[in-house]
Amino acid sequence: MENWWQGSSETRLLVAPDSAATEKGVGHFLSLRHPKSGKATCYLVVDEKLFELQWFKLPYGSWFLGDYVHKDGCHYTATPVDPVFIMLPIFEEARMKKGDEPGKFRQLDEILFINGYPGYQHLLSIAEKSMQVVCEVKEIGSTRFFRLDDTKVFAWLSYKVHQLKQTMGTLDKNYAARAEKELLADAVSIMGEYLLDEPWLKNLCDSLKLNLEDVGEAAHKQNYQDVADTDDFGSPVALQGKSGADKKASKVGRQVKKAKVETDSQNIKEMFTRASRRAR
């Protein structure tokens, strides 16, 4: 991430994979659409892996960065996110589906050409590898064409939900004690933070014999690992853009706020600087 700190006015701590230790030795901040809200959100790409940024702020704390003390104890954490979630609405729009028609096959570089979001062009190789699981792929000569396939999407979503449900049962005894349907609703509520209500979340709930109200109630009751309890933390949010699906449940009986993810953050690079520069 060459020169990514330059021009910033504040020091911020980012916990992320060391790009210097990866195979390609480079990382990039990208502004992409949030898959649920559609708002511009900052992501990190390191060694062809996609990460979302979480913001954590404790009520008390500081950071010692070299010879500099940063009094604000907040920090950012880069957590892995499945790129299929991020690209699903892009591929849905790209097939230009009308009625019961399956839509059109499109080339990958055409699908990922999004006006105002050049960051998607950095995801061509990631998309080619990951989106095959939810797309039909046709090859004409040396050119590949992709079209989102509803059957594959729902098979993938069902797999993700059941995988998450099994994982949640091992994280906290409160989850393990929940009824099967409640645990399933919890898992879908986490998934729902990455999905548009129409068509994916609603149809997923229908296939699992849940309703959106149950899922919404489960999301309201969710507790996550204690990261903050302060008025300037901002409105609590969950998952991508909120808290990753791998986040552990909070301790029993503790009502906590959730990690806040930066949105509308095309210029998030400006929030970072080297500690040595501030120490001068």
C-alpha cells in the first residue's frame, strides 16, 4: 500500500494482513457498493483476498505507536468477507433479467464496469474464481461469459446458512441452547445483512419456512463481542457493513453495541498516517 498514509491529518490504527508478507506484496483500499444498502463502502484487497473494515472504539484506551501516543483508542480491523456477497447485486443487475427470462450472458469486464466505482476492476481475478459457484459460465473461443443462476444462488445461500448455524452453536452456550428454528433465524439474520430483501432474503426465508419478521426479531436480539459502550460510537450496526459472520457472540447477559463499519468512505486513505510523521 505504497504512500497510502500521505496527506492524512490523523493517526489511525489498522489491524490487517501484512501486505509485505504476502505473495504479491501489495494491498489496495477500494470503494465498492455495500451489497445491502448500495452505499459506497471501503474494502481492502490483499493478495487477491477481500476484507471489510470494522471500526472498534473502547470507552477508555490509547495507543502507543513508536514515540507517539494516540489518545483515541479506536482502531480498524480488516476481516475476510466472501466476495460473492459483494458481487451478487452487481451480477444480478448485469444479467438484465425481465420476467421469467433467465437474462443475458455478459463478459466479466463488462459486468464489473460500474460507473463511479473503478475499484471493481481490481476484482476481475477474484470474481472469475468466486462467481462460478453462482453463475452459468459459457466459453466462446478464449472468451468467458457469465450469467447469474437463481438455482445456484439459493443452493449457495442455503449452504452458507447451515454452515453458519453449525458454527454459531459452538461459539456461545446461549446459541447452543436455542431451539433449532431460533438458531436458524439467527443465522439468516446475519446473512440478511449482506442480502437485498428482494429477491434473495425473502426467497431464502420462504425456502427455510421462516418469515422476515422472525428474522428481523432475531437480528434485534443479537449480541456481539463487547467492543464499545460510548455515546460517540454511533448507531449500532451489524455485519458487512457491520460485523463479520465469524464474530463471536458476547458474554452472557451483556448488552453491547456492535462494530461500526465505515460507509461513504471513498477517501478513507486520508484517515491514516504514519506514527513517525506525527511524532516530528
